[in-house]
Amino acid sequence: MMERWIFIFSIFACSSVVSAEPTIWTVQSHKSEASIFHQNFKKYVVVPINKDLKGQLEIRLFAQGENQLHSNRSSFSEVRHGRVSGRFSATMYWGGADPVFAIAGDLIAAWENEEDFFDWFDNFGGEAFVQKAYARYNSYFVGYALSPHESLVAKFPITDIKSLQGKTIRTPPGSMGRAFFEALGAVSRSFTMAKVSSSFQRSAIDAADYSTIGLNLQEGVYQHAKYTNYPGFHSLPVLEFVVNLQQWNRLSLDEKEVIKRHVKNWQKMNTVIVNKLEPKHLAQLKVEGVTLHKWSSIEMREARTIAIGVWDEFARKSPQAKAIVESIKKWLRDNNKL
């Protein structure tokens, strides 16, 4: 009789294991399927995590477009309330909720290269500022990658700071760009990337703080404006992977470790892949008749001096904002960058 019950229990246990369903995470991307940033996130985060955690966790990624779950603008609230599990987006967009996101996500004209940011964020407390800020919104910052320095797109030659005076420029919602370009003498209008091309066509804007030269080319904005600055200097955006805090806490330590490992590899590979494409993009700019302007070191220093005033303005928004700006300034001074 005992052997019979053991046999029945074994069958029941095995059937329970077989019928167990994996946890499903829905993740909204702020990029289209064609975006190299979306493709890199899918290749180095979603695909390997789904492979390594098969039967335990499945990430379902939704690109911006006709099959999107919701707009990028609403993703902050959607993740906070657990209506979706996570998002692949840009940290700076949420500066309206907390200035820490704008400062950490894209401190205007602060970083000379990716390595400088990596060092401050990973080794000198940057992540802690962001993690604490997200905890207040029931969210968990899993990790990040960087977009390369962005280049402006303009209908006029952008040879120096003075060339921007009086011009109307599109800036990303929530970012520090609005205050910075207004300090340079431009008129700023903040709206989503989707409206940039039509705004150029209607002559509603003269220039746009849009993205990297690669994405600017891919999205066709140089069809409407034939001037750009390269290399860029004003913007080095953080691309984030953020999930609902409760859903993150439900994972085992082993599952969290697998996710963190692949996200860290994505950080490295995204930089490698995107930087390798730069020569190709520069060649394409010439084919399309786009004029490149390289700002002098004097112009760059003047722009950063103006930017520091914007940093200080944001630092006054909250004690946390002041602390993170002081942290970045200290790193820059200690490394002879300020």
C-alpha cells in the first residue's frame, strides 16, 4: 500500500512540474523594431534571459508601433502600478517626476565619453541615487546602457553658440535640454520624437535635439534639415531597463543574478556595436549632403560653463538633486574634467 501511494504522489509531483507556467514579464520599448537600440536590447537582454530562465521567466518585448502596449510617455505610470512589468526607455524622460532622473539620465554637457559616466555611475554612487529615486515610485532600476553623444539637427549652419540664438529648437520632454538651450538664447519647444519630422516640414522648428547621427539618419530627419554638429557634446543619454518593484522582488536570487549578468553584457555590447557603426553613418551623411560642424574647444568650454548654471538650477529642486549634482561635480573635479 505504501509503495502505491508513493507511486501516485510521484506522478502528481511530476505533472505539477510539467504544467507549471513561467512568469510572464511584459516590457514596453520606447524604440521601434528598426532601431539599433531596440535590437541590441532584444538580442543581449531579452533573448538570452528567456533562454537561460526557460520555464521560469519569459520576457515579452513590445516595440513602439502598431503592436505597442502603450506610449512611452505613459510607461512610467504603467510600470509603477504594475500594469506592465517593465520598460526599455530613457531615464531623462522622467525628470518631471524627480529631477534626479534628468540629472543622472542626461546631465547636459557633462560627460566627455562613455567611460567617464560608467566610472561615476558604477563606482562612485550614481546607481544608488537612481535606485532610491525609483523606489519612491515602486520601480526597480535593473541596469542600463548608453546611447552615444547626440548631434543636433538644424536647418541652418550650427557653427557656434551664437548661431542658436533666436532659433526654435525641439527638446525632449523632461530633460535638461530645455533650460540649456534657452540659456544659449534659443526658443525651446518640448514634444515627442514622433512629431519632429512634421514640425520641420511645417517650419514649426528650426532645429532639433533628436538623437545620434545614426538614429537621425534612420528616422529621416536629415531630409528636412541639412546641418549637424559632430562629434556631439551636449547629450549622453542613459537607456534604462526598469521593472515593477514587486515583480522584481518575487524573483529568486538566482534569477536576479542571471538577469543582472545579461544586462551588464548589454551595457558593454551596445557601446561596442553602436560605435562601430559611426564611420558608416558619417559616410552616409556626406552622401545625403549634410554639413558637419565641429565646435572649437573654446565653444565647448563656453557651452559647459553655461550648462553648469543649468545643473545648479536643477540642484535647487530637491535635497536629492543637490546631492547628485555635487557627486558628479566632485568626480569631474577629482578627474580634472571641471
